[in-house]
Amino acid sequence: MVSIFIQEEGECFLCKQDGRRIRHKTLHKHHIFGGSNRKKSEKYGLTVRLCPECHVLGKNAVHLNADRMKELRQIGQKSFEEVYPELNFREIFGKNYL
């Protein structure tokens, strides 16, 4: 499924959240809920494109910073609940991040 998040070409989801308007040549696809929920993230469009710094390289990269990961998961859950109001997020993903 296509991501439920609207992103311009070359735009990092987290750079934009931080108010930085940087165009990136390379972006990684990040599943907001990984591990056993990776396929569910794909199914419900809970993926974002991230620049390498925001994804894995920088000190605030989601794979290196638990607070940043939590923030992204909260955004993901809120968006899921807006797009799929008839579904129960916690039943599907096994946890409430809000």
C-alpha cells in the first residue's frame, strides 16, 4: 500500500516536521512499526521516507533515538486512527503509543 503520509519528492518526513525544507537525493523507506508489525505498517500505509541522517546516521535518527522513534510512532498511531476510525489500533498493533 502507498503511504498515508503525503510527502513531496525528495522530502524527508522528519526534516519537514522539524521545519527544515531540505531536498534529499537519497531517502529510505521506514516502517513506523517494525519487527512483527512491519507487514502491518506496509498494509496500512504506515511508512515514511527519511533521509539517511534522520533514519540511521544522525544522533536523532529514529533507529538510534528512542524518543524520536516514540514521536514517530505517536504520529503514526494518530494518523492511523484518523484514516481508519472503524479499526482498533491497539488490537492490530498490540500497543497504544499515545
